[in-house]
Amino acid sequence: MLEKKRMDLSFSSQDPLDIECDLLLLPVGKDEGLAWSESAAAANSALDGNLATAAELDHFMGKAEATLILPTFGKLPAARVMLMGVGEVDDANQRGLAKAVGAALRDARTRAASSVVVALPDTLPGISAAEALSTAALAAEMALYRFDTYRGTATKDERNKEIESLTFAAPGIADAAGAAALARASAVAAGVNLARDLGNEPGKSLTPEAFAAKAVEIAAGAGLQVEVLGPEELAELGAEAMLAVGGGSVHPPRLIRLAYAPEGADATRVIGLVGKAITFDTGGYSIKPYEGMLDMKSDMSGGAAVLGAMSALRAIGCPVKVIATICAAENMISGEAFRPGDVITGMNGVTFEI
């Protein structure tokens, strides 16, 4: 397995045109022609109007997710600049900004840009500068996600180079406020990408035991209380249904309990999350057809989403207590697997027929 190298994410209140980098992303909107942001207009001036000329020649109209790249020939600290289309100015919103940033950064990665600076738009209707920063940062980490754990080194070298450092620049935001907005966005993105990583793991490696071990690891880093129940504890609880689902596997079920309890939280307010984590679902003796079984490693996505959410709570300052339960099991076929027609008793005493 290859370990992921995390991108260096930062915020600067400096003028983006003063920052040295491989590529500088400049927002440009569409409003009866090009609606230049202050940073884009300043870059165009520094480049003797060549950005506007290139936009005209390339029919770049500032449409959402459109990009245009040009070398600076030493006239700016950035080696290259990229115009980043954000769409109609009057219709600008957080979703549009996120799509524009994501598209531009994916394009930047294909250009082997290792250091990138994103100049945030001057103003967007109904969106504060801090919200724009959080939106852009979250979009960046989501858009640049790749699951390369099982890809060999030789193959990885043939792919696009990763962006190593990414800086968001907005002179109108104080450094402390910018750092706080960036930290929140990064925590949310890390939780989402954790869930994506787990969902992409093969069933062979992400067994119920492995899922529980990952939950314990995440809990330690996120300041969560954690408890893992194995087959014996589940039998004592009367969790016959869960044991039945995992009865045909050599990897016994695990029940994972996580708790987040911030200091001073209102004891009467508790949020509960429940996640299904069937790490692989063959269907058992009601076996699924081949096409239906191909994606069954993702039958644990609910549990992954819950674990990802729990991992971010302390970092984003969630003010209420949250308790999560994740049921992890593998549904396989063996002499111990449950059968169609079996009658199972649930923990609430209700019986049901398979």
C-alpha cells in the first residue's frame, strides 16, 4: 500500500499577484462580456493586455468551469496565470463557485502545477468573503481527491503530478478569520474523503474487524469515546439478526459505538447517527447475480459516512453531543450462513422470516 501525501493548504491576505507560484488562478465572470475581478484585471494590466487578447482569441467568455491559461514571461511572480470562469455574475452562488474552483484545479493538475494560488472573487451576491473561502477550499479538496492506494508506483508516475501546495488569497479577509474558515473546510473535506477512502477499499481488506480498527484510530485522533463489541458481547445483547447476517463469514461482526461530548453541551440535546457497514454483501444463500455483486463492497457506505462525520465534529466545533452506532458485518456463504425461511429474533423481541 502507498501512503497518501496530504496537500499543503494555506490562506494568505496578501495580494495574490505578489505570491510566487507555478500557477495563479484568477476568477472571471460573464456579464454581457467578461466581468473581470480586480485581481484578473490587475494581471491583465501587468501582462500588457495580453490576457484580454488571449481570451478574445480563444473565445473565452467566463462561462462556469471554463479555463484559459497563459505564461507570464516573468512579468508576475507566478509562472503562469489561469482565467477561471465563474459564470453569470448575477447568478453567482456557492455551488457555482465550487464547480468553478474544482474544474480549474483539475485542469491545473493536468498542467503539472505543483504550487497553485487561487485568487478569490471580490464579491459574490449573498456570499460573504469567509463563506467564499470555505466553499472554495472544500471544493478544492473534494475535486482533487483520488484513491491511489493500490496503484503501483510505475503507474502513478505516468499520471498527472499532484498539486503539492495550494494557497487561497483574499486581501479583504483577516489572517485569523481566513485560517479559521480554511480549518473548518479542511476538517469537513477530510471527513468526506475518509468516507470515500473506506468506500473504495476492497472487501478483502476492509473486513468488520478492519472497519472497527479504523474507527478506534479515528476516535483517538478526533477526541471521541469509542467502544467495539464483538460476537460474544453481541450474543449477550441478543443481537441475533446482526450475528445471523455475519454468520457465514470468517470475519465476525462488530458493533461500533462512538460518542462526541463537547464541554458544556446541553445534556437534553443529543443527536444520534446510525450507519450500516456491510463490508461485502453476497446476498448469502439468496445470492446476488454477478452484475449486482460488483459494487457490494460499497454496502458499508452508510457506516463510512457516519465515521467521516464523527471525525470532523471536534474540529468544526459542534456544540451538541452526538452518539453514533455503526453495525459492521460481512454477508458471505458457508455452513453457518443464514438461509431463506429462517426465523430470526430481533433485539426488540420481534421475529421475522428471512
